[in-house]
Amino acid sequence: RPKAPVLKFRTVQAPKKAESSLGTSAFSGLSHGDEKVEKAARQAQRLLEKNVPLLILGETGAGKEVFVKALHQASSRADQPLIAVNCAAIPS
């Protein structure tokens, strides 16, 4: 069992055309009114204040890297580089 908070992503249908309740934060362009994405963004924003590791799981194409980039942009480490690692490409 992971010792870090976990956000799980599932592939969602095309976004609905609706206003996001996330305001103008780094996450505001992600949801397009999708309640599950907005919930995950609110959870992530609360975690940013705690400075803890975060494990993000999800299917291919679920938007994990887009979400990570928004998290990084909103974090206190935004002035540092974000290094994306494709764990599936690491040989076992």
C-alpha cells in the first residue's frame, strides 16, 4: 500500500461545455465542467499546502501528465524544472 496520497484517473467522455468552479488557478483549464476532474483538482490543491509526495495512477490517455503539469505550476516548486518520467519505458 502506497504511503503517499493517491489520485486515480479513468478515461472520461468528451468534456461538457460548462463553467468550471475552479476559478483562475492552474487547474481551471482542465475540467471543462467535469465534476470528477474538479474534485481531483480540489484534492490536489489541498495537498499542495502539505508538501507531500503524490502518486498519480490512471489509464493511458486519462490526462495524468496534464494534471501533473498543473500541479507543478501551482506548487511552490514552479520555478524549478518538472521532469516527466514514463515508468512504462523503464526496463525491468
